[in-house]
Amino acid sequence: MATTARPQFARSLRLGLLIAATIGVATGLFAWQQVNDERRIDLEDVNRRAHVLAQQLSRTVEKALTRPDAQAREALRPRLDGYSRLIGYAVFRPDGRLVAAGKAVAEFSDRLEPAAKRAAQTGADAHEFTRFQGAPIHVFAIPLKDADGSAQGVLVVAHDVSYIDERATGRLVSYGFWVLIVTLLAVMLVVGTTWFTYERPLHKLADWMRRLRTENVSEAPPPGLPSALLRSETDRLAASFRAARSTGRRLSRAAMHAEQVWTRDRLRAHAIHALGEDRQLIVVSNREPYMHQLRDGKPYMIMPAGGLVTSLDPVLQACGGVWIAHGGGDADRETADASGRLTVPPDDARYTLRRVWLTREEEQGYYYGFSNEGLWPLCHLAHERPVFRAADWEYYRQANQRFADAVIEEIGDGKAVVLVQDYQLALVPQMLKAVRPDLRVGLFWHIPWPNPEAFRICPWGAELLTGMLGADLVGFHLQQYCNNFLDTVDRVLESRLDWDHFAVELKGRVSRVRPFPISVQNWAERKVPAGEDLAHQITALKAQHKIEGAYIAVGVDRIDYTKGLPERFRAVGRFLEKYPQYRGRFTFVELGAPSRTHLRRYRDHIAQLEALADEINWKYQTNGWKPIHFLAAHHDAKTVHAFLRMASMCIVSSLHDGMNLVAKEYVAAQESHEGVLILSEFAGAARELADALIINPYDTEQFADAIRYGMEMDPAERRARMERMYRTVEEHNIYRWAAGFLTELAATRAAALDEAT
Ligand code: F6P
């Protein structure tokens, strides 16, 4: 699960806003105080000025007041007008009678009387504010006395002080602006500092730790951690992880012996040792490796499509044993003995196939219902809603019990190693251990394991996990699925998890959880045509299906909505639209094996694909050439091989796939290292086949461009890529997979016995 940076950033932002709000309020209050102080100083200033002006004029006014009013007015007139902010003067007798006033002052002389009277009565200076026509006016009055000290009159000075308020408002705006700037800077500083110094490095550290645990990363811890102690501890953590991993790799390499390539014979010899001489090998799966169907009234044998059969048949052929599976073919009963047994392969008996019979209701509820409408979409992230029905669950339990009973019956009183296969039989391990705790049981899960959140929606999740944990060893294709599985167990069950050893202890029994990327056998071992026979077969197939075009690409799939087939067809259409020069030259052949067609979703999917292929063909086809050949039918191994050899390119575009063995089958068919593989990043195989052209199937443009790139790839690059992939598949073949699984299972059991004694 990828961690997201957004919540942490939001936290930094919140912190920043909080600190900024505090700073904003504090600086705002300070600014307010400052403006008030400055206003007070301005007022004191005007008071002082008024006092000085009054003093300057007082002598003249005192002299004038010794005369009668008319003469005094006449003498003072030229002296009482103001200029600029000084509006002017007014002179009053001690009783408040106006003697004379400047022109501007005369208009509001009545408003000066209260100050004049107060000065006359108290004999002291008086000042106050009044307003005239909305403007604030400062009034300053001084009492005047004659030579013998008795009150003679009052001189009033009036100033327009609107400029003080204007100045205060201006200062307020200017301070407000700076408060805003300081606040914004504070937000940026706090957010930036906490984000870059703490949140981002810690987020990166968490991400790195997650990848260290889940993806085997080799890079150093992220730089810029906020504390030296943290830095040194993460360095140590990385080093110990790397050491543990390389020890693990060394041990597994030693366990797998020194030679690189595992063969059928080598596995056979190894199996005898790993199983123990007296133990037989039992494989149990839903799908049988050889199915008999009626054709023209006669039984006809097919090997069903799907990775499980492709991978396990060679193992059984190498080791011998019994494969227990559902007899689902309509001629299965008549081709088996009374107890459902037959030896296979039919022309070269190597092991026993034991068929289990299910009623129609059981097949419906257990296989189509719970397994394929419930668990299949649950485990694949392909945007298909899982359906869980109580009745299906009951049939699932019942059918699992039938398979478990068949296993117990086959083993009798003997000893055995039982390899339970896949999601259809999750309860079988526990059912086996309930009656035979001595059995060595492994479970291999062939499809992805989802994260705990996705798994939670399964109403019987706890029972399912308990059933699986009956196995001594639980295998998945990828480490990531193992991690998801342990996370899920941790959330759902009361159990003890040992992350160091990837093990779960449930009710005193330990199950180990390990990745085993499954693989294929070499084509040379299968009886497929080679040389001239192959060339004739290819010519015949091209003629039969009217395949024209110099460049052929192929896809081979069970027709399933997880395989990304509509996305693939659309990418082919887009490729031809974008690069018209390839029309008539590029042909895509899809070998689609109809699957689970009893379910409507699967029938609809076939119809959707046919319509889409028709639509694209209709748009681009010319006389004799069409871009998409959708061959929806069962194709045997020889035919599949011939198409894989015929094709210059193979396209695998799964939306989600545990492994996808078609990718490996194609690579294994490229002995001369010529082909190009386009591979979805959402298929497990992409981890091992990094030299494929890795695509996101949902990205049609990128997908179409990858087709072009593959076609035009420099031959040297193409061969180098394919050769590396060929070596990978050759070395990590199905025999190595089986040997690894059996070795680990034997070790698991031995460890358990050691602990018990
Ligand atoms: O890759 C293996 C697999 O996908 C199994 O999980 C599945 O059982 C099989 O191939 C094919 O499906 P079915 O058995 O339903 O035909």
C-alpha cells in the first residue's frame, strides 16, 4: 500500500496557520497600539501650536479689548484669519459675547462658546474638539486679563485636525499590509520548515521502510532525516535487512543445489529425498489436468487452459503420485474406473488422476458461486464486485469436505505430503489436519492475495484463513502477496505473527508463508512439432485462419475479465489509427479459451470482445487482411506452441494476475531469442521478466506506442532482451519451483517436530 503525502502536508499547513494566526493577532494589536500613540502625539502637537499662536496674538487682543466692541472689532479684523490647518481666531468678552472672529471661524463661532466660557470661568487654558460640516476641529481658548488682573476676555484658536484622522487611517492601512505580509511569511516559513525538515523526510522514511519490508529494495535510507540518531538507526536497519536477505538467498541457493537448471529427473530424485521414502505425493485441486468431453458421441481428451494445469502436470509427471480433482468433463465418468481413477497421461502413464464427483448444485454453489463470483473478484483488483451468498458458502464447505475426504481415502493408513491448490480449496488443509495431524500439508495460492481492507468484505474471512492455516506451508507467487496475507491474518484472526520468519501460529500450530514464483517446463520436453513439422503446422494454421500480414502478434488467455482483453483490442485499434503505415502489415491473433461460461459475466465478456474485434476490423480491414483474429475456442498445447513460434510479439495485458504463465510460455518458446514480449505491470511475471516492454494496460496511448516500439526495436536489443528472459525462465523453471516448495515444506515439518520434542 503506497502511503500518501497529503495528510502530512495538511498537518504542516494546520500548524503553520495556527502559528501565523497567533503572530497575526499579536502584530495586529501592536500595530493598533502604535497608531493610537501616534495619534495622541499629533494631538499634543496641535495643542502646543495653538498655545503658541494664542500667546503671540494675546498682547494685540488685550490692547484691542480695552476699547468698545466696534473699535476693538475694527482693530482686530486683519489679524483673525488663519491659513492652512489654522482656521482662524475668535475673541470673546468674559461673559461669552463674541467681539470679533476670522471669516472662516465666524461660520461656527457658536461652537466655540463653551470652550471660551470655560476658560473665562476657570481662568485657565481650555481645549476641546468639535465638528463643523463633518470635519473635526480643535478648539483652544486662553483667558486674557487686564493690567490689574481682572478678566478681560478670551482668545480662541481653531484648527482643522482632519489631517490627524487621515494620517491615522493611512498608518492603519500600512501597518495592516505589513501584518499581512509578516503573517504570510510566517505561514510559509513554518509550513516549509516543518514539511522539509520533518514531515517530508519522515514520510519518505516510512515509505522506504515499507518498501524495505515488502519489495526487497536495495537503496540507502532517504537523505535529510531530522536527527543524527534516526539516520544512524535507519542505516543499521537497512544493513541488517540486506544481510538477512542475502543470507536467505544464500541459504535458498544452497538448498537448491549449485547447478542452475532443474530437470525432470533431478526433481524426481530430489522429491524422493524431500518427501521421505515412504511418503506419497498427493496433489488436490479443483481443476483436473486431463478432462474427457464428448465429441461426436465419443470421449475426447483435453488439457484445460489455465496456469494451474500447465504448471503442475510436469511436476506430477516427474514425481508420480495422485492428483485429486473435480471430474468436470461430460465423459469423465466413463473414462475412469468405478472409484474415479485413471492413469495419465493416457499414452504414457506417469501418475494417477482421481476424480471427485460433485452434484450440479455443489458445482454451482462452490465453484461458480463462492469461488468464482466471490473469491476470484475479491482477490483480483479488476473492479468487479464480489458476490457472497450464504448458500454458496455452505456448498463451498461441503465440496471442500468432499475433496478432503477423497485425499484421506487415497492416503489410507500411509504417510503423505499433500499439496493443496488454489482458492477453491482453502478449507481443505484444516480439514485434513483435523483427522490426520501427521500429514505434511502445503497450500499454494495461484492468484493474488489482496490487502486486508479489500479482504475484509468477505463475510467468512476468518473461517477461510483458519482453513488455510491448517497448512504447514502457504505459498504465493510474490513476496507482496505474502505480506498482504500476514497483514490480513493479523487483522482478522487472534493469532501470533512472527514477521522475522514469516510464520503464523494459530492454536499451537505453525504455518510458514513464502513466495514461490511459479513457472513452466521447457517446450522441448513436450511433444510439440519442431523443425519442418513446425513450419508446416504454422503454414497450415495461417491458411486455416486466413492470417495475413508480415508481422504477427499473439495473445493466449482464458477469456476472463481480469486478462485485459478489451484494453488489448483497443490498443491494437489505436496503434493502427496512430501509425497507419502498419495497416495491412500487423495482425493480432487472440487465442481465447472460453472459461466459466456458465456465468453470465463470462458469456457477456465473450460477446463484448467479439463486438469490439468486429468494430476494429470493420474500421481497418482491407481485402484479404483484418487486424484482429479472435479465435475463441479451446486450443491444445501443440496449437498454442505453433502460434507462439509464429508470432514476433506476444501481448499479455492482465489488469491483475497472480503470475501469468503465458508470458513465460512465450519466452520459453523463443529458443532463437527473436520475439518481443509486451507485459502488463500488473501481472506477477513482470517482476521476473523485466526485459519485457512493461505497460499499463489502462494507458491506451502507452500500450499502442509499446506495440510500435516492439515492432521497430533494434534486432540486437530485441535479442539481448529476449535472451536474458529466456535464461531466467530456463533457470527458474517449474522443476525448480516444485523442488523449492517441497524442500521448504520438508524443512517446515522438521522444524515443527524439533520444537515438539
Ligand atoms: O493461474 C491459475 C488459474 O488462474 C487458477 O487460479 C484457476 O483455477 C485456473 O487457472 C483456471 O480457472 P478454472 O479452473 O476456473 O478454469
